[in-house]
Amino acid sequence: MVAANNNSSKADPPVERGSGRISFHLQQQQNNDPPSGDDADCSTVPMSGSIRPTPLPPSVLRNPGGGGAYNNNDAKILGINGGFSSSDNQHIELRSKRLSARRRAQLFFDSEENEDSWMRVAADKLNDWMPRSPKAMVVAFCALVGVACVARIASHPAITGALGSAAMGGAVQERRLKKNLNSDPNSDFLDDFDQRRRRAADLPDGTVFSEPAHTRMCRSIINRLDAYDAGTTTFEQVIFTESEYVCRDPDAPYTSVLNMFAAQLLHEANNQIGLNVDYTHRCAKWERFCTGNMTTVQFHLPDPLSMTAYAWQDGCIDAAMLRTICTNSLASSDPTDPDNILFPSGYLDTDTNTCSLGCFFNQVLPWIRNNLRVVATNWLNTVESRALTFWLRNAAEFSHREKDDMEVSVVSLSCAVEDCDMSQTSCVCEFTPLPNWVYAMHIPRSSTNVAIVVSPTCAKFGEGCTLHAQELYHFFHTLYPRADITWNVITSTSSWYMRMITADVLVCPPGEGCLLPAIARDAYTYVYEKTSPTVSTWLTCAPANYLTRFTTPTYPPVFLQGDCRHLRARIGAWAQDAALAPSLQYSTPVDGYLGCADTNFVATAEDPYRPPTTYRWDENVWATCPVTVMTQADLCTQMDRLGLARILFVGDHTTMTQAISLASILGQGDGISLDTSVVPNFTKTITCAGTTIGSFELSYIRNDRLEEPGTTPSPGFPNCGPTNAQYCYPWSTDYANFSGKQLLIVNTGYHWGDDWSGYITNFQNFVGKIDEVAGANAIRADDVIMFRTSVPGHKECHLHDGVYAHYGEYCPRIVNGAFWHWWGELPPYNDYAIRIINEWNLLNTVKNGPNIELLDPWLMTVLRPDGHLSGSDAGPNCSLDPQECMLYSLPGPVDWWNHLLVQQLVDVGTHLENSNPMQAWR
């Protein structure tokens, strides 16, 4: 198993970038220095946040003496009869913020009319002292206004409260938390800026429910079932509404949401037999200040919950089953647990290791899923456009990608169970972090945004939760150097749920917080869940069709053989190695311009080898996934292991350079002509002594755009591209008709410039061609296909004689535009290709072709500004006009593309031999 890298430098404060996001910082000390080194992203710097007062917990809203038990009067209260008695001392009159401000303004003006008011006294005094000259009068008037403003501000409750807090320290906050519902009825609750919770009765008589609606409904249902069995057929309608603490609970959204679904389910079930016990949650009545500031996800659920997606099966819940469900729930150790209603037999029986699902369970999940998707759709329609470019995608919609697609990945950290309340001083959170390699396996390298969201209870009570978030923040900056990385403690459960539902990728350590968003998603969802009885959930019994929507990997996570191909060459650095340099040289120099620098190099005692050929690649994090120098025996072993009879390279000059590099490493580089008057395609036979295959072919076909226009070019007569200036030799027929299994390595991107629509269409056509060929020839389904990412050139490569230490050094030198051959478009092209490859591998269940692997030397190569054809080591005899700062001399950095290739082949063989589950390309 690969060990996670848990070493981190001093943690910077959490940062939240982007409009419309909540930043909740847990540290008062802010470090606003711009990022540097591996953390630099060339675009943004951390922004400071602010400390927010701890909100009052749901427990403050619950009145122990309020009486949550069911009674007939409670049940008869209709939703529209929500008036309140002003004479009830337990009730605090609800006032809007606007009315409070108006009343205070009226009191202010009334005080001005009082002859003893402080403003009139002050005015009289100033009038006595005021000089009579016009200029002096203006100065005095300004002074008067200033004094009045300062006095008015100083008397404001928010200022006096803040000054009191500063003077009294933590004692004030403790007093606030202990403030109960029996406070002075004459005080204006909304004037208290530190307690912006409405604490009102659920009923006009002052009753505050301490139980969710489904518990109270069950008592009514049992009573009516008794009457029903006795012959009563008509029942008066009763309507239950949800408790305030359920609607506004910010600490346990999972339980609160399920409470509401449990009550709605009872509503539907009892009305099937005419008991007339109805439910509407009416959470909107607890909205703060009537301003639309609804921060819990409960507020956003439809009222009543939509039943259109609930394919109710007659007889699934009859009167006997309804009685059993309610009786068992009320008799359980926790009658308020919604799982008693929703999943009465949906948990794994640890004795028999079986689940009893039935029609009941199978209907509940799609019902919850579709309601949450309705909420997510509404949320997307209201968020600021382009602030967070999330949208709901079904599997069929994944092929419609565009240039400016944002790929958002979310890591959600929460407690394993929602038993903690922010009012507590201590609580067992049971937070369990995942190793760093797990996130690297699941979050694609094509992500444009990676957000780490932490629940408040996890941040407060979870041992190591905040530290883990900060560590991931810095780790992701290195692993995803081009992405926007953010982390924050998210206090709004509605925003938390919506981010998880609408993200492209969701990864969750064990915790209930992810379960409901997970079932509302369609793909790229990785939920780790413990299965011990103390923390088990209905997830262990989810039907098979739901387990296809998200992955529940083994917990604790197990690193499988072959998984190194997802981690290798992603975090590392170059180091000179004089001892390794001899094995990095060719036995025969390459002809033409690719070998010019090596041919003209004059060895000395200090520099026996050309400097660009003396570096090795070191893995900085995953040392057990190295890139080692390949040999012919290594490659032959893997070709024999996979039964491959040919390696076919298809692509432009960069692909030709890789093909010639591999042939030269294998001692077959002679006879390959780079003369522009000669067709560049070639085939070499590589002998593999002592193997079953005996030998294999190494071939290259030039095709600059990975397309076939229907004609065949010849030297000096190109046939493709917008100006017909590129060469596209036919390749698909040769590939399709080859008699044995083969390794196909392709690349495209350099010759598409900024033609995004052309690139998108072309790459989709390529994937379609693979499927078409495999459908016509079954042996093609057993091929190994690799797409190599495109690597941009380096500005002013003739000035570089060494390597970049990390991405932060390369980043400021990125260039784009027509003069630089649109090099800046290549990384987004790679991202698009990776997304399509992932969708092809994971979402297309009817494809004929094989999975497509990724060969990604991008990071390795952008750190190598040395060794280009116009590099400082080329010498005057190899000068090119114009300069060539994209192609490399051989031997050089491109050799490491092939060293990486052989290591990836090793992992592919291991993966296929062990039948390990396919992972998306990360």
C-alpha cells in the first residue's frame, strides 16, 4: 500500500475564493502573503476572512416543558391558523426587522421633541458657544452633526454589546447560550444582533414541540387505526406541521431532512386507507426576517414534498404494516429516529448478513433522490450566473462538453454520525480522514476547481478535521497546480448539500452528511462508509441500481496493484544523476535535426554527456510508484505479458519524436529518415528473445490532427488543416486490419490552434472510430490504447540550461497566442480529452472498444525548458530559423515519456490480471 504523505509545512489560513461563497475562518491570525513555490497558482492570493459568532444551537429552541407529545388539539391546528397570543409570557412577539427599525426611529424623533432630550440640551449649549461669523457657524454646525452621529452610533445595541463582550471576554457568549425562551417579553428580540434566531411557539397556546412531526403523527395514526378497526370510516382532517428545531437545525441536516420525508411518507400511507392525517412541513414560516435568508436545506424542500416521482405500489404499505411501523417506532429506544419510518427493515442484519428490502425500501430512495434534485435545479436557477458553474448532468448529457467547462470536485468532511450539537463544549465526532492517495485516485487532474467543505461540527469536535482540511488544501495546490483550490467551514447546510449534489466529482470520508446528496447524483461519487453496527446506515442495503450511481469503495481504503498508474509522474522533481547518465545515452546517434545537438556535442572531463541527458525523475510523494529507466528486456516482458504484437504511434512531430526515441533506446534508431522529401512513416522489428511473442513491431504513422480527410498526402503536398498545411496520413484501416493485439499510442492538439469546436468534434470522432473498429473486429476490443497528453513549448528556450524546480517557476512563463502556436490552449485540450476518456471508460456500458489509458508526461515535461532543438546545448551548427522551442533533441526529456510508458504498461497488465475495478483517469 502506498503511504499517504502527511508531512506539511506551516498551515496557511483557510481561503475561500470566488463570489457567492461563504468563508468561515477558524483562525484569528491571518496570513495574507501571496502563495509561492509549489502553492503558487499564478492567478490568486489568499483573502482574509472574519470570525463569525457561534450560532445558537437547535437545543436552545427546544423547550423541555413545551410538550412534544401528541394531543387532539395539536392535531387539529391547521397550517393557516398560525396566530399567536400576545398575552402568553412564553411567547416572544415576532417582529420584522423593518418594523423594529421603524419603531426605533419613531422613538428617536419623539426624544427630539422632549425639552429634556440630550440633543436639545446639547444644541442649546452649542448655540451659546457658537460664534456669529458665517465660516465659524459652518464649522460649528459640522461639529454638531458629528457629535450627534457619534453619540447615536455609540448608543446602538450592537456597539454596546460589542463593547460589553470585549470587556467581559467569554462570559458574555456563555450567557447568550444559556438565554432561554422566558426572557423579558417587552424586549425586542430582533434588536439583539448576536441572537438572530426566532424563538417562537409552534402553537398559539405557546407549545414548543420537542419531537418531529412523524412521531406525533404516529400517535394519531395508531388512535385512528383503532377506530378504523372498530368500524369508523370517516375521519376529520388533521394537519401536522414540522417543529421549528427540525426546520432550522443547522447541525444535523441528514436527520432533519429524513424527519420531513418520514412525516410525508406517513401522510401518503395513512391517506391510502382514509385516515385523513395530513402533513405539510411549513418550514418557510421560520424564515429569518422574511428576507429569503434560508440557510438550512430543510427550508428549500418542496412543501408538500413532491410525490410525482414516488411510484406508489398499492399494497406496499397496508393498514397492518402502517400500524407495525408506527408501533415499533414509538416503542423503540429513539421514537424520533426517522429511519424507524423510512427504513424499518432496510438495515443489514449482522447475524445473517442479509437485507430485507422489499417494495417499500425501493420506493423511498427514488422519492428522496428526485426531491433533492428538484431543490438542486431550483438552486442552480437562482445562484449568480457563472459564480459557480455547476449543473445537474445525467449520464446521457456528459458528451456535450464545451471549451469553458468548469470541472468542480468537492471533498466533504463531516462527522461519522450527526450526534453533535454546536452548543456542546465536547462531543465524540468520529471523524476519520482518508489517505491523500485516495483523493488523488478519485479527483481528476482535469479539475478546474477543488473545494474542501467542512461541517461546523466536524471543525469543532472532529479530532484532526480542520488540520486534515488545511493539509489537503496545500497538498491539492501541488497535485492540481492549475486548479482553484479552496477550503472553508460551511455554515449553510443548503449550500453544503447543493455543492455536493451539483459537483462533477464528490469524495466523502465516512460520514452521514454525504449520504443523501450521494443518492441524488448520477456518477463520479465516491462514498466511504464504515459498516460496523454503531455507524451503519441504510447505504449497506442500497439496491444494486443505486450502487451503480456511486461507488462505495472498501473501507479502510486498500491500494490495489496497478493503481500506481493514476499517481505516477504527478508530483515530483528532476535531479541530476551522473551515475545514471551513461544508461541514458543511445548506442547510435539519431540522424537529422533531432540528433544534431548530440552529434555536435564535445565531451569533456567535467561534462562527459550533454547536460539535458543527465537528469532523472524523482517522485516526491509516492516513492513506491517510481519512473525507472526502461530496457529492451523490460518492454519485451510487458509486451509478452499482454500478448501485444505491435506498438503503433499515430500523431504529429511530437509523437514522431517519441517513436524515434523508443526505437533508439531499443537500438533500432538507424535508418529512420527525417528528410522532408521522404514519407516519415516507418516500421521497425524488435526482437524479444526468450518470450512467447518472439518479437513485435514498432510503427509510426504521421497524422497531425488525428483525422482522415479521405486523401493521402505526400512530401511537400499536405492534405489537412484549415489552410491545408498539415499532413494526415490514413491510419485507421492499418490499425483495424492488423492481425494481432496491439498497443496504440495517439496524440492530437498541437495543430488545432484555438479551434476548440474542431478539436472537440475530432476527439469525439476518434473515440467513435475506436468503437466502430472494435465492433467490426473483435480482437480490437483486447487492444491497449493510450492517449498521450500534449506538452507546450517554453518561451526563450535558448536561455535555459537547467530545469525548473517546481510548477511555480514554470507558471509565470506560460505564453499563448498565435505567435506562440497557441501553446496555452494545450492544457485545456488535455482536460477535455481526460473528461471524455473518463466518460468513455466509466459511463458507456454498451461500448465495443477497450478502455483508453492515459500517458501523461505533462508535468514532467513543462519542468524541462532545457534540451529543445533551439536550446543552449544545441550549438551554432544546429541553429534553426525560426527558433524551435517545442520539439526536443534526442536523447533528452522525451526519453522519459517512454520510461513512463513502460511503467504504465506494467500497471495495466497487473490491473487486467487481477480484474481490479476500473478507476477513472485521474
